[in-house]
Amino acid sequence: METGAVVRQTNSIGDEVLTDCPLAAALNVIGGKWSLIILYWLDDGRKRFNQLHKLMPAISHKVLAATLRDLEREGLITRTVYAEVPPRVEYAISGYGRSVRPLIEAVRKWGRQHLERKKESRMKGIGLVCSRKPSKIRG
């Protein structure tokens, strides 16, 4: 196992623990359900909060706000507040955030393959049921 910087991580009961595991460190930063999806959409250009929410309607406002804060804290995105009335805030992927692009593409590729596998599996199951000849009922 590689050694190096120790990363703070929160366990299942909310206590902070230290880890020097690279996989745990990566998942601690981008392992949230919405993190990679947000980075994917921001890689396409600057977005405001409501634009992101429209792209991901299943995410709650609270979770979106918290995930954006976490990604900003980790340096993966930038948050720009414009001195206007009303205030305008835009989010953009940072240079460091763009370093996650190969991972996003790999996860998307795997996701496509997984969806296709599930689809084929369902079709095979339906095919087996539909292709059987009805058994003769003996009375």
C-alpha cells in the first residue's frame, strides 16, 4: 500500500478517522452520490445553482448546496459571486476538478455497459417466459 499524506475521513457514526489509503481519500472527496454528476455538468461550462438543479431534478436543494460546498472546499469547483442585485452566483469546474474527467468518463462507460447488461438480462428473462409452450392440462 502506498504511504503519504494522511486524510481525514468520517466513519459511519460521524467520527473523524485518519487514513492514508488513496482509494479512501478519493472516495471521501468524490464518492458522494452526486459529486461526479455535478462535476460532469460543470465540465460543460459555468452554471448557476438553479441550472444545476434543473439538470438533476432528483437532488434536493439541501443536498445540492452541501455537495457544492464540499466540492468547493476540496478545490474541485470554483464559486463566483457577482456584486449585483440580486446577487448572482456561478459555479465552474476548476483546473484540479478537470483532473477527475478521465474518472468520470470511465464511470460513464461502465454505467452504459451495466445498463446494457441489465437490459439484456431482463430481455432474456422475458424471452424464457414467453418462449415456453403452454403445458397441456390433464384432467
